[in-house]
Amino acid sequence: IKYIEQVFSLLLYKSKIEKNFFSIPKDNFHDIIFECYNELISTNSIITHCLNFDEFVSLISHYEILVLENDNYYSTPHPIISDYLIAKEFAKNWKSHLDTSLVNSLYDVWLYSSNFIKEEEKDEFLNSILSFNLILAAKVSKNFGIDFMEKAQKVILENEQSEKVLKRSEAIYALGILGTDTCLERLYS
């Protein structure tokens, strides 16, 4: 199952993140699969030692993660599953996507990626998210642990004093999500 996850993580990542396809045109589908297969070969993935290209295509079709719709586009009927799978690959390359920061359609990808971030990258990952979405940063910091929550709390409390109404509103909401005693005291005051 680990190797099948690897295949779909890469395939969905290439489609949604690299190619910006939320649904894959039928004409591009085999090209993307071929790219994935070649990338897996270059990383010496065990799946490419076990399956030739035709078997690889059959594997992708078998699991019905991507389904051909009547409009000739492949899409996933399970967006939560696809975002989770994308996140596994996204976590390896998140630094190259800082220019996209937070596109609402990638919110869950950023969130789920926090489960796969290397320990030595967590601080930089959280700092990046704090720069563009306090609510997401509150959720991620809770996932990372108390030291990261304290860091997020400091930034969120500073933003709660902002003169910009939208930034202040975002910070107030993030305080509730973070839920530390200090955050709750600020909300009650």
C-alpha cells in the first residue's frame, strides 16, 4: 500500500500543483502518468521494478482515485483523500511553492503537509505560514507541539493589535483555534 500511495501522491501532486489541473484533461492524462512513471524510475522506486508501464497504468485505473467523467476530464471523487495524498509530496517541495502562498484551494494541502514536514524544517514551515495565514498557522502549530504554539501565539497576539480590521479579525479567530490560556484570556478581555 505504501508504494501505491507514493504513486498517487506523485500523480496528484504533478496534476494539481505542478500543472495546475484540478481535473485532468483526457488528452494530458497519459502524458502525466508517463512523467510520473519516469520520475519513479529515476528515484529507483520499487513499484517501477515490479510493474512495466502498461501495468502501471492499469494500477492507476484499478483504484479509481481518478475517474474519467462525461466531460472527458479525469477528476477525483474524493477531494479530501486527494489533498492528503498531494500533501505527502508537497511536504517534500513546499519551499518551492511559497510564491503561491495560500490559494484557498490549497489550504488543506498546506494543513495536511504539516504531518509530513521534517523536524528540522518545522520552524521555517510555521514561519512561512504565519506570514500568510494566521488561522492555518494556529492549526499547524498545534500539530507541531507546545514550542511552536508559543511562537504562533506571539505572532497572533501581535496581529490582534493590528490597525487593519481584516488582519485583526483573522488573529482573533486564530486565538480561538490556538486555545491557550493566554489566547483565551485575550479573547475574554
